[in-house]
Amino acid sequence: MDKKKSLYAIYKYDFHKAIQRTVMAEADGVDGRKYVKVAQTCFASLFDQNSIDNLAKINKKGEATRLPNDVMAKLGDIFIWRVNNSQIKEWWKRNGKDSKGIDKYEKEEIESNPYCNVLIDNRPGICLIAIEKSTAWGNKPDILRDMLLENFNRILADKFDLEMRIEARMNPTDIWEFVHDRLFSTE
């Protein structure tokens, strides 16, 4: 895929005190009311390491699969983050010949970890997330957005008694046109 012509869906996010306190927040005596004013700083702290720990997707059976992810770059309050999916792919492998000399095959499974890019602008008053439209998530950025929202809310609720909302702002568009429009629309 030509990353120079990638399409991104744009989302706006904000924070609020968690509707229900988690066991971990309760045990640590964390009160979200005091963190709401610094919620963006709390959110930014999730990206302090090279990846976000325990990022997971839940399948239809309720089983969690940890997802590889990497914070690729940080420039002030702007993050470039790569989020991988976990997909089990079947493939057929030749496994010798039978007694008549005909090739035998056996099915094997392998984990594939396709990725897409997520751009986060966490500057005060901006709060935008751009999610790449990628085959890694079925060309549906909302699928990744929903998974990220569940994970961010779980992590933020445990650490800070906070939750966030992520709402769609723009359908997939060429990210560089969007950046150009944002930079030069104020002139």
C-alpha cells in the first residue's frame, strides 16, 4: 500500500470522570474529579513508553488477544503510533507424498500482525485522532477506534478514574490534504 496516499478517518476526543469506579481505582483511592483538569496529561502518560502495555482486542467468545503496538515518534503533544492487529491465517503446506506418489498437504495456521498508523494530536484544545484506513482492520477505522476506546477507558479508569469519548469528525480523507487545510485555513 502506498503510504503517501493513505486515507485517514478523523476523530475528536474528550475526557470525563469515569461513570463507575474500577476496583483498582477504588483500592488506590484515585478520584477522577481531581484528574479531569489534567486529563490530557494523564492520557499523554500512556505514551511514555515505547508501547502501550496490555493493549488487547476481545473476540466474540470473550477471549483477549494482546496486540503489538509501537510509539513510533513523539513531538511535544503529537504522537505517531503503530497498532497491529492479530489475525490467524490458514495456509497449506506440502508434506511429502503418499504411497502412490501423490503430494500430501496439511493445513497450518500462522499469526499475521498487519498494522496501521494512528496519529494523535493531544495539544490543548485540539484533541484529534487520525486512524489510517487499512486492511489490517478491514478498511474500517471505526473498528480500531472502538477497540482503542475500550482499552483507553480501561487503562484511564484504573489509573486516573477517567474515561474518554472518541467521536467521528471526518470520513476517511487524504491526511496530507487535511493537514494542508488545517495549516493554511487560518490565513
